[in-house]
Amino acid sequence: MTTTSFTTTKSEEIFSAALKLMPGGVSSPVRAFKSVGGQPIVFDRVKDAYIWDVDGNHYIDYVGTWGPAICGHAHPEVIAALHEALEKGTSFGAPSVLENVLASMVIDAVPSIEMVRFVNSGTEACMAVIRLMRAFTGRDKIIKFSGCYHGHADMLLVQAGSGVATLGLPDSPGVPQSATANTLTATYNDLEGVKAIFEANPNDIAGVILEPVVGNAGFIPPDAGFLEGLRLITKEYNSLLVFDEVMTGFRIAYGGAQEKFGVTPDLTTLGKVIGGGLPVGAYGGRKDIMSLVAPAGPMYQAGTLSGNPLAMTAGIKTLELLQKPGTYEYLAKITKKLSEGLLAIAKETGNPACGGYISAMFGMFFTGGPVHNYEDAKKSDLTKFSRFHRGMLERGIYLAPSQFEAGFTSLAHTDEDIDRTLAAAKEVMSSL
Ligand code: KE4
């Protein structure tokens, strides 16, 4: 597999111009390749499991626009449904039956959700769900976990993962101390630590929010009993449990991590997959809690483009595709082959590594591990990861440009794609 043909002239031109127009040349920080070095490639188009950049290079894609492309990019049935919807307009700002359809699908799929509100991003969903937790309990404090990322709302930019971790930011300037004073952080998979926080604040904690399977500190699954323990302790203190399933929703299982692990939170946030690639977020849960949301109740939250017909259409079609028999068996099969193959190659080539997968989500750290939390993840060899990322990119494999992200497969990835990826990994890891 040669890399001599790998030129990025056009990408460099376009990105240099972008740097003069937009901070860091991007619309979202993690896309800037800051932590892996080099310039990002500029996409021209995507289709199925593949990317073509503006220089004509072809890649197998394991980012999938950070999760939405679980059925493959530009799925013909999604595109066709969007063409039809476009003829009826791009936005209503009024009720449409499409919202009923997607809401019903989400409610039928996700164990905790009896009622749902659509918004336009995962950030909005998490921001609103924090307000709802506080409105319902009358309490102000929340617990999050270091390394978990729940979007960029002020009160959640505390020891956050994803781009914040990628850029090694100490959290963000511009967030007043007053906004984060009520955000307590715990260590993922450390149930005793959570209990200690509750014991110290027995009547003040509105709830706990977490990624039930962490993707924003790299891929970190919950230890056995962790989720169940959080369910018990939040109940014990009349506090709420919130699963941020923006990334895991409809990916870990059709009903999300809560279906996979059999732990039902009080509230859930969603995004990414339910928009099929168009801007959507959602929060939902117990009817008695959701009935507080305006205009049914007093807790205010709104949005011009919330529930817009195009995003609803793409989401409906995407979930219909995921409902087909054999979907999650296929995703698990190809992701198992990829994840276990990468770890085997790391071992063969003398690169200490650990990691794993659940359904269509995977990750690998260059450390012997184990990695149970963000502190462990930070001990991995980030320089080696950067070299691995660049070597794979030059061989036509597009991995998330940060160790503190997860990898995603899709229904469009084939056995041959996985074989090609593993062949490239063998070449690159042999040279690390
Ligand atoms: P958005 O506002 O980016 O739609 O969603 C925020 C969010 C909330 N919760 C979880 C678990 C998430 O993973 C995200 C967003 N994920 C990142 C990637 N890890 C989005 C990519 C980016 O920031 O550009």
C-alpha cells in the first residue's frame, strides 16, 4: 500500500484561506487536527463508508461525521426522502406530523423516554436537561464526570472531554465561576467517589449526568455495576439520573446504552443519529418530569428550527433503516473484527495498547492500560497516537483526529474495508 500519491495541495490552499476567515479555520475545534498535527483534509463529498477530499484522495471513514452516519453517508433512501420533503419547504416553525412520527419512534425505542422535546444539537439537549433536572428537584448542584463531554454550555464545560480534552484546555475562559460553582465532578467508574459527594451534599444534588459509555475521553465502557450503582444512589437521595446518549443513542443498541445495560435513567439526551446527519438534538424521559417543560409547564426552552421537517425526515428514515433485522448483529460483527484486529496488530508489532468496542463504537489507547477513566486515558502515548493517525490517513484511513474521541463504524462498512484498514494498521504500527 503506497502513499506516494498522497498529495493535499488543494486541502492546504482551502484550509489556509479558512484560517483567515474562521477561528482555527474550522466550525468546530476538534476538526482542526490540532492534537494530531498536520493540516486537516478538506472534504469534497462522502458516500457509504467513504470520503473523497478536494485532492481526490479516497478514505475509509471511521468518524462518520461524529456519529450520525451510522447507515453510511448519503444513504439513497435518506436522500430520496429529503428530496421529497424539500418540495414541501425547509422549515415550518409550526407543528408537523413528522415530529409526531419521530417522537413516537424515539419513545418506542428508548426505555426511559415517555415524552420528548426536539432541539437542534446535543449541546442544546444537555443544557435543557440540566435546567429541567433543577426545575424538577428544586436543587442546584449537578454531578458530571471528568472526561465526559455534554456540549459546550457553561455549566458543563468543567473537566470536559472531546475537543476540550483534545486541546488540553483547563476548561474555558469566559465561563464565570458562578456558572460552574454548582457543577461537581467525579471520576468515571468510581462509585465510592460519587457516594462521597452525595454524603457531603445529601439534599442539594439535582442529578447525575454521564455518558453511559464514554466516547469523549476515548472509548471507555462502564465497569460492571457502575451504571446500576448510579441508579441506586440517585434514587436513594431523591436525585435524578441522566444518560447523555447523544453519541450512544441508537448506536450501542437501538434503545441505546440503557437498553444494552438494562439500566433506565430518569432523563435521556439524544442527537446525531436521530437527525440522520441534519441538525437535531432531543431530551426526554418520565412524563411527570417532562410535563414541566413549557408550554405544558413553567420550565422555558425554545428553538426556531427545532423539529424542522428536513431533520425529522432524515431522522425518521435513518431509524427505519436501523430497525431492519440483523442491523446490530452486523455492526457488532464488523466492529469486533476491526477492534480485535487492531489490538492483535498492536501486540504483534510491540506497541502496548488496550481498548475495545460495543456495537458500532470502538476505541484504542496506546498504553498497556487498563483505562477505566479519563486520568488513565491521559497516560496513553499521545505522540504515538498522532503518528498512527497520520500514517493511517496517508494510507486512506480516516480516524478521529484525537485520542480523546471514539471510532464509529456503519452499516456501509464491508469486510473488505476492515481488511484494508487492518493491513494499513499493520504497516503503520510496524513503523511506530
Ligand atoms: P453537539 O452540540 O455537538 O451536537 O452535541 C454535544 C455532545 C453532547 N453529548 C455527547 C455525548 C457528545 O458526544 C456531544 C458531541 N460530540 C462531539 C464529538 N465527540 C461532537 C464533535 C464536535 O464537537 O465537533
